[in-house]
Amino acid sequence: MKLNDPFGRVSRREQHRYKTLEQRLRDESILDAGSLQRFTRRATATVLKLTAAILALSATLALVFPGLRSLLLLLDILLLLWLSAGYLQTRLYLKRYRRENFDDY
């Protein structure tokens, strides 16, 4: 029994998320290391484009509404933290998928 997850809820949720991603990868026919690498590159590019769009929109809104700059900064920080946390978790799942399916032990 873990002290930070005594009932195993967090680990079950993480396992479910991983299995969902694993099924999605299989549905998209990502069955070799090369296609997984291309998928990872596309995911990274998508996150970078989304980050740029958020920052551009926020900068535009800050110019149009200068009184809301502090609120926009707070929203930017929250959005970017949420986006980066999701991206990092997805990268961990992709590394696990690679390790379980393509790496030879």
C-alpha cells in the first residue's frame, strides 16, 4: 500500500489513460518504432503550435485590453502549465509504449 495513493485510484487512472493511448496508437497502425517517432514529432509540433497560438492571442488581447494584462498573464500561465503537464505525461506514456513494444531487453 502506497501512502500517497492508499486505495490505488491514481494508479488505476494512469493505467486507464495509458491503455487508452495504447489502443489509439494501435488503431492508427503505429506498430513500429519509426511510426511511433513520427507520431511523437507530430504531437510535439502540435503542442508548439498551440503554445504559439495561445501566446499570440494573449499578446493581441493584451494590446487591445491593457487593463486585463495581469488576468491574461495568469490565464496564460495556467493554460501553459496544463498543456505542458499533459504533454509531459503523454511523452512518458509514449516512452513506456516504445519500451514495452519495440525495445529488446
